Amino acid sequence: AIQLTQSPSSLSASVGDRVTITCRASQGIANALAWYQQKPGKAPKLLIHDASSLESGVPLRFSGSGSGTDFTLTISSLQPEDFAIYYCQQFHTYPVYTFGQGTKLEIK
Amino acid sequence: EVQLVESGGVVVQPGGSLRLSCAASGFTFDSYTMHWVRQTPGKGLEWVSLITWNGDTIYYADSVRGRFTISRDNSKNSLYLHMSSLRTEDTGLYYCAKDLGTSGDHWGQGTLVTVSS
């Protein structure tokens, strides 16, 4: 089974910072990767699909890149509402979907 | 506006059974594959099961196969998850979702299942 490993597990940053979160797949998954944001008490919200496509309505400060086994989510200039937990998810092994363990982004 | 509203989560004893429901609105329900995803203290986010638009194709995660049954009633715009032989590790928040991982992805607010004696 494909495993997704996110790094770091937690991250402290300040408003205005540029932040990068990494997701590494244990096997190649082409571009079959999505990124989610989850805030306390809420369901995960899709930010990026197909590794680099911005979901409709998501601010342009979010971007995704990568293919194969290494992927990144970048927030170009952190805003107060961006402090949350971020997850990657792969569906290359459809119908089995796999999630990363999450990266908690906290205010410094 | 797409809405998915889960219900049915309760406290149940190990070995017990439970049926979760998901009421869908705001989209053509019978055109979409639907999913159940859970969030547990032990494993984080875990995909559980999917059912195609007409119910002809169904898949389960290894951890629930043989114990959980997914179904849908397109006439009622509803998705279901029948859970049996429940274990403590099944405790968590259960979400229904459409277009999982792709454009148009949408999740409900979740319903909490607690398996405890």
C-alpha cells in the first residue's frame, strides 16, 4: 500500500511568511495528489487537486507542485485564517485513497 | 449549494451495529460516486468506502471489509453506511463526501461514532 509522509509534522510561522509543506509518496503516483486544509470543528476543505490545480474559490497565495513521489504545498504570504492542519491525499491507487498524517501550522 | 448532512452517530458497545445516513442536496445525487471517510484518533483521516452512481460498484478499505456495508437510495438522495461488529478502533468522526480529491470535492460536517463499553 502506498504511504504518504508529510513534513514537517508541525510548523510555527508568522503572518506574511512564505511556507512550504512537503508530501512524499512511498511509490510514484504521477500527479494524483490533492491538498486539504482543516480547521477545528470543520471538515477538510480541498485546496489543490491533480497536484497543482487550484480549486475554485481558493486564494491564489496557495499553490501546489510536484509529480511522481515528491510534492509541495506553498503558501506565498501567510494570512491569519491560514493557521490550520494541512493534509495531502493520493488516489493513484483508486479505489483506495490514502491521506498523509497532517501538518499543523501554528502562529509563531 | 451542495449540502451533505450526516446523521446516526451514537455511543455503541463493542460488537454492536449502527447505520449512518447522509442526506444530499444541491446537486444531481444520482450522477455521482459517493464516499465515506473517517477521522479517528489512531489513524487520522482514512477512506472507508465508495459506491458508484447506480450502486453497481462498491469498494471498501481492508480495515472495514466484511463488517461495513455501503448503500444508497437515489430516490431519497441518501447515502448509508451500515456498520457491524464494531471495534473500539472504529471510534471517530464519519464524513460522507462527493468528488473526493477532485474538483468539486465536498464533505459533510461529520457524525461522531463512539465504540465503548
